[in-house]
Amino acid sequence: MSIVDGVVITTARLRLRRFTYEDAPFLVALLNDPAFLLHIGDRGVRTEADARQYLDFGPLASYEANNFGLWCVEHRDGGVPIGTCGLLKRPTLDDVDVGYALVPEARGAGYAREAVAGVLQYARETLQLPRVVAIVAPGNVASIRVVESLGYRADALVTSAPGLDPVMLYQPSL
């Protein structure tokens, strides 16, 4: 599978593409959404300059180092960004994990499940990753439903980064 115009994954309703600096305004909004702050954490992104720095040290660095990262999720028709979904390699976890977040108006329509399923298929078939886990804040009921609907089961509490609250590690069922 080749990357054309930054598009990495296409699903029935969505396109997942590499983030660019032009996505800075969208990232400021997404990363400051109250649900993002509550369930994922404060990334300290308040301005477009902060968003570009976040891109430099987050998704763009991961694309270079790992050939994967968090991608921009957008509608196939019209290209309107609605969130982020992708793969992360955290130093505190043995496995790559799938991460995702959507803007409020895109929640509840099955987009998260569709994006995550596309990312997991890409991880298996294209990247040939042997296993992808998920980490979810214990109170994030919607995200728990998404990963469980894809066959993941809670395994243990882990710390995804120093100084952060523990999160639940979900592993794929055999």
C-alpha cells in the first residue's frame, strides 16, 4: 500500500492521512477539547505555534522514526478533519498501541471504531506488526466500548508516561 498525497488509510467513510502544518488550527481545537483533556491529557498546545511544535516532536517525528504515527482522520467526501487515529510507540510499553480522539460533533457515529479498525488492519497487513495494544483511561466509557467491540480485553493498569495517571492496558483477544 502506497501513501499518495499523505493518505495512508481509506475506509468506507474516512481517510487517514499524515498531519501537516496546515492542520495546526484543527489540532489546537482538538487537543483542547474538554474530553481530550480529561481522558487523554493536556499536551500544552494553546496556539498554532504550539501545534506545529507538537507535530514536530509527535506525529512528524514518529513518521520519520517508525513509518507510522498519529494520522489526521477526515471525511472521505470533503476532507473535513474530525480527529486523529494511529499508532504510537511509547518507551513505557513493550508493544505499539493504537490511539484516537474525535471532535465532539463526530462522536457517536461509529467513526472511532471505523478508524481504529482501519489502523489495526494497516498494522497487520502493511506494517506486519505482530501485536497492537490499546490504552484507555478507566473512566473513558466510549473508548472502552470501541476497543472491546474490536475484540480487546482489559489486562492491567499501566503508566503510559512518567507522571501520568495509570491507564488500562487492553490486549487483543486470541
